[in-house]
Amino acid sequence: MIEGLLHQHARAHRAWQSGKAEETLEALAKYVEFAWRCNQQLALGRFTPLTDQMPKTDEIMRDIEQQPKASCPESLRVITPRVLYALYTIRSKRGAVHVSGEVRADKVDAQLSLQMADWFLAEVVRVLGKLPLGEGQALVDSLVQRQIPVVHRDEEIRIVTRSDLSLDDEILVLLYSEPLGLTEGQVIESARAGRNRVRNAIERLLQSRWAYKTRGRPYRIRLLPPGELQVEERGLLVYPTAV
């Protein structure tokens, strides 16, 4: 069950990074089936076998929410089931029918659904590990490594294989590929430019508020949400289509 949950989560992220919103939603439709079972196990101590059809979502939510407060944290009893219900509803209701002439909302639906899927994993990790939410999210990010077609990995070596990107965009892609961030040394080692040029490019990203430096030594450089948006909306994660 956990393996299936993580597999579909990673599949959804790969599809999103490749600009495939519909494929992202398809992966999340399967993700939510595993997530419901995970929530059942954590709250009820049992879950619907993978070979059986899931009960109606209203029934699942009622069973979970009726658990005694003393035996189940409120987050797993009330909050996570409602998030999963919203995730399930977006896919089942939006995907069921599209009226002729209606503007499709696949991209924004996929983005919101993926954020809810991320949140569910982070919340489960946080509650079970008794961690702050930020630490739970960081752990989830480290468990599910971003698979990006234009970034080649060989142990500690990272190479952006798109040769048409500017240095600033290359560094954006490198940072996007590592949710926990990279040290300045790692960026310099991976980028196709000299040390001073790379440092200047990093400084431009920091001044643009697309990235920030973490505390501690050695500090890491991580993308901020506006930086991630730049990478995703400008299609930096996939190879350009030949005209």
C-alpha cells in the first residue's frame, strides 16, 4: 500500500514536471485510492483490501470521524479525510464530463491536486513522527526525489542536458531538481560556467526572490515558490519541441 502510494505520487510529479496535466490527474486518481487506505489503517487499524472496491467516500469519512478522540489524532480523524475527499472530488467530478465549449481547467486542477497530495504525505509523516509541518514536508521531499528529464544524475554529479538554457535558467533547473537545495559548491560543480559567473547568477536569483539561502554551514540554496513557478510555467524541465 505504501509502495503504491509513493509510486503514484512520484509518477504524478514526473508528469507535472513534463507539462502533462491530464497524466498528473490520472496518477493522482490512483494515488487517492492508496491514500484512503492509508488513512483507514492509521485511524481504524484496518483498511479495505487492495483487491476489493473502496466503499463510498461518505462512508469512509463517517467511519473515520466516528473514532474516539483519545485513540486517533484529530488531524487523521477529521482533516486528512476532508483533504482526500476534495482531491477525489476534483478528479471524479471534473474528469467525468466536460460540457462542449467549456474551458478546461486541467492545469490548475492538477496543480491544486498535487499540492493536496504533497500535503497529505507531509501531514502523515508529521503526525506519526511528531515533527513540525515544515520538517515533515522536507522529509517527504527527500523521500520522493524529483525525476526531471533534462537533469542527468550520476551519484553526486548533476548535469542539465538542455544546451539552449541561459546560465540563470540552468541554475533554476538544478535547484528545482533538489527540493532540499544545493550548496554553492554543488551548484558551481554542476553548472557549465566558471565560479565567478555562477556566483553572480546565484546572486541574481537571490535578489529576484526566486531563491534563498538556508541557515547553518554550509548553507544551501533553495528555490522559493516564485522560482519554482518560473521553471514550471516556462517549460524549462522538458526539451523544446522541434518546429
